[in-house]
Amino acid sequence: MREFLLLMRGERSPHASPEQMQQRMKDYMGWMKKMTDEGRLRTGQPLEPRGRWLKDKKTVVTDGPFLEPNEVIGGYVIIEAEDLDDAAEIARDCPLLEHCEIFVRPLVDVPS
């Protein structure tokens, strides 16, 4: 088994009702529990919408340029899977895929 990073990218659903947001969170938490029960989930968290953009060693942008809503990284999950195809199938089952894109990348196994 290898580890894979799932990056969730998309808008924060500014037009969703509180009930819709609550249902999305419930569905997502159910998916996370399923991954935990299967022994696949390593870690994962949503990200706050604010942060810092380091353009180079001297330039830190705090007030823009702002990313477009479809460029926002909303969170990440690290899972275990057999290979990249297996990890993509796991990501395909994530309920957030209805509202965002998910990038699936293998993590490099760095010896400690």
C-alpha cells in the first residue's frame, strides 16, 4: 500500500443554504468514517480560505492577487491505496466531488 494526497479544489459554495452545507458536511464525514473503517485514511482537514502566497523568497502577498474561486484549495486528505488507479477510484467515491475537483497525487516514500 502507498500513500496518496487528495487535494480538494473548487469554490466554497457561496450560494448553498445552511441546510445544504450541513448535508454536504454530513456526507463528507460519512465518507471519512468509511475510509477510517477500511483503514485507508491517514489524515485530512479542510483549509481556511485565507493564507499567504509566497511568490519568491522576498515577496509575500497578503492582499492579492486573489485566486479565482475555482482555484481555491479547500482541503486535503491522505489515504492509502494499492496504486494511483485505486486512489482515483477512492476519490471518485468522495461526495465533495459533486462540488469541487479532486487532484490525486502519490506521495514519495522518503526514508527517515
